Amino acid sequence: LLQHLEVADHAQQLKEERIARAATAEVAIVAIQKMEERLAADTEENIDNQLLTEVSSRVIGNLRRRADGRNDVESSI
């Protein structure tokens, strides 16, 4: 009966998704850090450096938590 049934390896799929999320998050973190440095060095823009640092730190922290699978909002749904 089960001879022609294809069984997917869900654990492997979840592992691959976690790896992909982590890689994507790391790329995004590097991009945010570069943007933060560029904006902080830009003398033509009127940017509050403290606010810039706080916002980028929060976004980076959120990305790291999501990449590690610790997103409270996502897990509560």
C-alpha cells in the first residue's frame, strides 16, 4: 500500500530553511551596517546619529533573533 508513496524529509527541509534565513539575515546585517556608516559620515544629511544607531541596532537584533528561530511574534501565531 505504501510502496509508491513519497515521504518528504521535513526535518531536512526545516534545517535548509533555517540555514537560508541565517544567510539572508547576515547579508542584510552587513548591508544595514554599511548604510549606517555611510549615513553617519554624510555631512549633507541632517541625521541624528543616536537615533540612527538605535534603529539599526534594533533591526539587526531582530534579524539575528529571526535567523536563530527566536522570533516571538512568529512562534506565537
